[in-house]
Amino acid sequence: MTTEPLLRVENLTKYYGSRLGCADVSFELWPGEVLAIVGESGSGKTTLLNSLSATLEPSSGRTLYRMRNEQWRNIYELSEAERRFLVRTDWGFVHQNPADGLRMTVSAGANVGERLMAVGDRHYGHIRDTALDWLGRVEIAADRIDDQPRSFSGGMRQRLQIARNLVTGPRLVFMDEPTGGLDVSVQARLLDLLRGLVGELGLAAVVVTHDLAVARLLSHRMMVMKDGRVIEAGLTDRVLDDPREPYTQLLVSSILQV
Amino acid sequence: MTALSVRNLAKTFTMHLRDGVILPVVENVNFEVQPGECVVLGGPSGAGKSSILKMVYGNYGVDAGTIVMRHHGEAVDLATADPRTVLTLRRDSIGYVSQFLRTVPRVSALEVVAEPLVIRGVDREQAQARAKELLARLNLPERLWSLPPATFSGGEQQRVNIARGFITDHPVLLLDEPTASLDATNRAVVVAMIAEKKAAGVALLGIFHDEDVRVQVADRVVDVTAFAPKVAA
Amino acid sequence: MNATAQYNFAYLDEQTKRMIRRAILKAIAIPGYQVPFSSREMPMPYGWGTGGVQVTASIIGPDDVLKVIDQGADDTTNAVSIRAFFAKVAQVATTTHTGEATIIQTRHRIPERALGPGQTLVYQVPIPEPLRFLEPRETETRKMHALEEYGLMHVKLYEDIARHGRIATTYAYPVKVEGRYVMDPSPTPKFDNPKMHMSEALQLFGAGREHRIYAVPPHTEVVSLDFEDHPFAIQHFEEPCALCGAEQVYLDEVILDDAGGHMYVCSDTDNCETRRAAGHVGALGVREAAE
């Protein structure tokens, strides 16, 4: 068990002009830990995710990341080259719309292999074997390796996006509504797959979702956001089973029971 | 050495969606469980037995009081522990057989049962071998092992749940009506398994509505009605 | 000559030439790096080599001897027009002989005869950005060059192998210059790539429509990208040139009739003619001579 967190977020605040994106968010994320950020549209959860993943620069606050060399770095002070290297090796980002995270006009194999080639793998056979292995892990048939994701279903595209992100063995993965646009049965499969991979690989993950069932299944801890602020945080099952804040109680009671 | 010590525990629910009405659940909850002892929470439905169990597992927050147990050789207060500590407590020190199984799509019964061991780093094969022993002992038909329990009957799900709770050697084990939907044969199996846990020095805290089972397993009964909140003036 | 008197030497005004020379100097200083320049309208359409023409116009002097080739040939429309253009606007001597030229402007070939010190090869470039195939955003490709993020280039080669079992790219085959910048060698056949490596001549590339100039100075390392298990290889021709019998040269297929008759001849016309003048005869050359 590691004795140090992977990510340390301190008073993160983001304004868009005078409009508040998110305010004063602080937390730590440990290796192997999955944190869900829940809240309705406009609650600031996507702003927070984009700030955490250095896609957005916050107005104030810091996000410290423990690099592979054990050095703590404020991700907003990394050089462009360092940041981009981090993003394509030690981090992953799973977009809600797979087209945002995939190259739609190159084959599935190349989509998975790209990150390997980006870090200098120059052996076609090895790249292809690794891609095949990962396609298998995300339950995409081996004979689809040379097909473009354009010909894939939504669920397959999303699984491909996950494989593409995980192939370099990242330690931290950001996910923005990973099951967003999918049919319920497809969602279940994806969730189960993600849950398995996250556990197996010991990934730390930050998952933004408005779906509390997704949060319960995937996350250890959760933060509830409203109007840009974290209003309640804690162990996922405690927040869901014993919600304290009026808004959280409303969220929990709004889940449709089947 | 006490395995679990609950002191002055209090819990209320504030129902914000019902104009902030406050529902007192329990207060001044005090009891202890020793290693090798099975303490049963007694009292009628609605007295707060399940709530106490959930607080001890960290599933419900507490308003006041302490829940102290041994964890990695140290006394830890679960009532104030941070989420990460609660998670390691659950992984290593406290088990829970809930009333209902929360199923995960596509995960087989065998994997559900083996998971607590796998999380602790036990080799998957070894964990599954142990899971098979338990499921066999609880008479769950072998053809069900590889299926996700979502479609199982209540009694079948219950047995998966029990196997999952009993597979580890956690020093504290919480049992919420583990025998509720079991037939006599399987009830007897569970009673025997509880006896073995006691013999192994595990501290058990449970709720058993079934009088017959309760008599067989309980070393002591703690009457939860004693913790009923005084009605506010 | 009165009609041309109104034009400055080599058509472009001196300010423009100075601007382009600055871009060329910068390009030479950073081998393989695409230097933006303010491309001018030329009296010919884009796609006819306006980039190359501007580069040539900026470096040419009255003493230069100019050769222009298109697909290796000195006698195609494009080559003839550009040669005539400079003969008119700069009154320079022109030649078809590779060895005599000081400046060779080319479209799609590098002469077979090794270039020497003092010679300059000017390439006409349609699309200078090798990463464009997979990344449409210029802001992003510039960043990728700046940060040496060239994984994408191999994605393209990977796709080739996945689809064809080998690297099927046969022209505009990407190279890495001096271990730093990945460069598009313009649509020359990959057969010519090895000639760029450690060449004694200065190589300049002009893309008129895309406003880019880049360069490979003499004695510069130019390495074709590949995979360890799919190494770079040039095209191989089964038969020698039908006219001059040359081997290890790049050949064009020439259709002879409607019955499938064809022959392979040197793409480099000067090389072919020089060899024939020296007495080399290919398979079809013999028959012609016999008639």
C-alpha cells in the first residue's frame, strides 16, 4: 500500500470572466482509488475535470501530481512538452463522445498502438500484438483490428477508447460521463469492464457522471457538486445511503427504482 | 482485549425533502463485543438495529459517539475515520453480510464471493478455490457458480452474500439477517459457520429475527430499545 | 527584350527576393524545419511549381546554369515552361545536363547522377506538412514538430503495413532530417530518398500555395522512417531501361500500343541520353537501331 497520494488538489477555483466554474475544491486522490464527481449539468463538474486534467488553467489554486520519478509537480507549471508527455503516457482521458478521443479514420489497431509509437515503440509486430491483447481485454474481436472505429457501434467505440488510453499503463485516468450516450445494456457491460480493469490495474481515476448508479458501481469515494462547489463528499456508499445535504438527498431520491 | 467498542453513539436523520423533519434513530448506544463472542442486537423492527450495524460498518455517518476497533494492531475510531481508513478497515478488519446482495452485471457468483480475498492480494485461483468450498458447503448448485447472481432467488443470493462475508478472516464480522430466507438445512450450515468463526476468535455482531437461530448463536443479546431517543420536549 | 524590361531580374522584386532569402537562410540553419514565407503571386497557376520558382528566382544569378526537370524529364511542358521563363526574365544559361547545371529545379525526381558541391536542387512542393494526413490542424502540427511528437508519422506507416502487409507508401515518403525534424521530401519516389542523405548539394524546398520553405544543407543526415521489423526499402525494378540498359535507376512505364505492349525506360531523360551517347544500348534500343 502506497503511503502517498498521487494527486493533491488545493483550493482549485475557476472563473469564466465573472461567472463561476468551480470554487475552492480540495482533495487528495490515492493510487488505486476511484473518485466520482456527481452533480447536475452546470454544477461545475466538467470544469473541475478539465482543470484537473490540465485541459483548463484554473483561476487560482494548485493541482500537484506525483510524477513517475516521485517528484511532486504543480501540473499548471509543467512545460507544454512535459504536460503533453504526461497526458499521453501516465494519464488517460476517456471522453463521453468516443469520437473526441479516437482517430476515426485510422484502424482500431493503430488507435491502440498510437500511444506506443508516441513513446518510441518502433517494432510493428510488438505494437500489433499489444493492440490485439488490448482489444481482447476490452472485448473487441481480433478480426476487427484493421477496421476503422467509424464502423463500430457506440459501445465498441467507447471500449476502444478505453484500450487506447490504458495501453501505456497510465496511473491516473479521467473519465467524463464514460457511459453517457450508451444503451443501458451496453452501459452495464462497459461499467463491468471498467470496474474490472480499474481494479486489476490499480488505476486511480476521476469519473464525472450524473448517474449515481455509475458512481456506486465504480467509485470508492464521491464528491457532490452544486453551483460550482463541493457540497458533500465521502465514502460513496455513505453519501448515497446516508446523504446529509438537501441537494444530495434530492439527487438520491430522484433515482428511478426498477 | 475488546474487539469492538461502541460508546455513546447517536444518530438522527434530517429529512430535507420533508421540510427538514428530524427523525431520531438511536442515542447513547453502548456495548462491546469480545473476540470469539457473538452479540445479537435485539428489539422490534424500527428500533434501529440495522442502523447501528450500518454505522459500525461505516455505511451510515454518526452524529456523536465512538466506534473503536482494532485495525492493523491499533485502535481506530471508525466514527471519525476518513474514507480511506474506512476502506482499509473493510478490506482487512471488518466484514459485513448485508441483508440484500448488491449485484454487479456480468460478474459471476464465484467472483463475487472471491472478491474480498482478491482485493487483499490473494491469488485469484486460490481465492476462487476457497469460494467454491464455501458455495458447496452452502449447497448452492454448482451450475449457478459461473452465473451473475442478479437472476438468483432470494435464498440463493443470500448464500452468495454469506459466502462473500465469511471468506475472509476479518476479526470483526457483522451479520444483518443472514438466515432470513434460508431453509432449515442451510440455516444449520450458517449456524455451524458462525460457531467456527467464534472458535477462531472472531467478534460477531448480528441481527437475527429467527428465534431458533438466535438462541443457537447468541452469547449475549443487546436490547436496542434501551437506546431509543428520549422524545424531545 | 523591351517587353521584359519592365520586370526586375528573375521576375521578383529585390525586396521579395531578400525576404525569401532570409527564409532560405533560416531553413538551412534549421534543417527540415518549415519556415513560413510570404508567397507571391506568380505568372503561373499553383501546382505548376510556384514555390520552387520563387526559391529559384531568389537564388539565381546571371552566371548560373539552370536545369528544370519534371518527373525526371527535361522536355515536359512544366519543365520547358519554367526553363523558358527564367531564360526570359533572368537571361540565364539553361541546360539539360545534370553535371553542367548549378541550379536544378525539380518536380518529383532527384537526378540519377550524384550531385556535387556547388549545385543546388530546388524542389517544388505541393503539401509540405508530413503530418497533415492525420492531423488537419496547423496549430497542432506545429506543436508536434516543436515537441518532436512524431508518433503519428508511424501511425501512417502502421496503417500501410496493416492494410498491405508492407509499407506501401511509395512517394512523399517521410524522412527525419539530422535526427530532429520529420520532413516531407515532396512527392519524389521513395527510390530517391537515399540520394538526399549526405548529399553534397544544397537541397531547397518551396511550397508556394502553402507558404513554406525548408531545406537540407549539404552533408546532412536524412533517414527514412520505418519499423525495426519492416525496414525502409526502395523500389526494385525487374528489368533494365529498354533504351539505355541502365540498372539501379528509376524507370517509367511507357505504353507502346493497345495490345498491352509496354516498356520501361529511364525516368531521368538526361541520364538515359548520356548513357546512349556513350554507347549503352537497351533491349528495345537495339531493335530500333537495327531498323
